[in-house]
Amino acid sequence: MTDRAEAWPSLPLAEWQDTAATLQLWTQLVGKIRLALAPMINHWWQVPLYVTARGLTTAAMPYGNRSLQIDFDFIDHRLIIACSDGAGGGFALVPRSVAEFHRLVMAELKRLGIAVRIWTMPVEIPGAIPFEADQVHKSYDRDFANRFWRLLVQCDRVFNVFRAGFTGKVSPVHFFWGSFDLAVTRFSGRPAPPHPGTAPNIGNWVMREAYSHEVSSAGFWPGGGVVNEPAFYSYCYPQPAGFERATVGPDGAYWHPELGEFILPYEAVRRAAEPDARLLAFLDSTYAAAADLGQWDRAALERPRGR
């Protein structure tokens, strides 16, 4: 039980929501640097971060003939900037305002000879404050930041097992800093109708690119708003008739009408005798509901998992 508790740590939102809010804004700032430097890839796949053995990374980003990478290290609690010419820098992750974090990141990039401009308004956050003016969000709890990363390590591992059972187009397992969630998305291969929605400080054209083709998407996020606890989610676009009434597993999974998604509370996985199997049951059953009701060509798109 101790080993499982270490791998799947407790993460009650109420106990770290100030740190989560600050960390979301820090990752947005770093993610926007990747958005500014990386070439456009379908569905905005050039903008997310990725889980590493120590935290989250941008992966290598081009800058002229050089490349740079920015990592959040949640073991030693540092932001690390590394360049392909051997130069580098960074600073400690400690309680500090978003404004100060913004100043330090930009100063380090300037010192390394990297000039990059970003739009400093956070996205997908109601009532957001520009990075350089945000003195409100300034919390950093090392223990909870480390717990969040350890949880993402497990999610990344299981999501990649799920991803391996698909021969059609499927996204990497990636961390979207806008919504602060880890996600993996399968595609039917067919175009989708233009997406009607948007989010704070995001234009509809952004959403239309993200959902230009039919998807079944699943992921994890630490909670907030109408789901005030960490949870796994699954949805599809476009949503076929009857999707909300589909039978999905495991016990504890439910349809959330306001979100238009299936939800599985994280605690239902963390406390399970076999957390991997419980999470895979959710991923498999919600995908199957979307694919069957949406009349995907499952025989052509799937393969047995394993080597």
C-alpha cells in the first residue's frame, strides 16, 4: 500500500489550490514560449508540455541554428533552461509571484541571447491578469508540486498503454497548459463540423483547429469549478446521439451533464486494488462508446495492446 500511495499520491484540491493556480500560470508562460518558437502542427500539438522523469518539459525548441529547452524539475524544484550550444540557466522554484516569475524567465532568456515575444494574457482562465502584472498568484508548495508530478508520471504511463492499442491517428500524451491537464486523443480519420465553442481569451478559430477532425479524448486534471476534486475525464467531438447514456466502467464513473463529459474521480483509481486496470477500463469503455455510437471503423483503427 505504501508503494502505491507513493505512486498514486493523495492530491485533495482544497489543500493545494493556491499552488495549482500559480503553477498553471507558470506553465502557461513557459508554454507560450514554445508556442512562439515551434512551427505549427495540426491541432496545436506544438504547444503542450511533456512529462519527464523529473517534471515537465517543452522538449527542444528551435531558435535560429540553436535549440533550447525549458524544464520544470519537481524533484530539485528548479526551472532549468538548456541550450544546444552548452549555455544554460534557471532558478529555484519557490513561492514567488507570477510577475516575478515572468521577469526572471525573460531575464534568463535575454542573458542567453534569446529574444522571444509572447502574449502575456493567460488563456482559459476567467478574470485573468497579465503575467507581468500578477502579484496575486504566488504560492508554491514543494510537496504538492511533487505529488502532482508523481501522479502525472502514472497517468502518462497508463495513457501510453492505452495509446498503443490504436493504429489510426493518435496524439502524443501531452500536457496542455491552458486547461492544466494531461490528455491523449484518438481520431476517427474523418473531418468534424466546425467547433462552436471558445474559452476565456481564446478565439473560436483556435478551437476549430483543435477539433477539425472527429475525436475521442481522455485525460486527467486536478479539478476545479463544477468538479472540485482531481478526476479523469473522457469526451468526444462531435458527440453522437446517446453518448451520454452509454454504459461505461468502472464503478464510480459517471456522466457530468454540465461538462458534457464522463468523469472518473481520481480517488476511485488511487484506492483501487489495481489502479492501472481501473483506469484502463475507463479509457477503453468511454472510447468504445464514442467509436461505436459514432460509427468509427474500429477494425481498421485498433490493434491488440502489447509488444
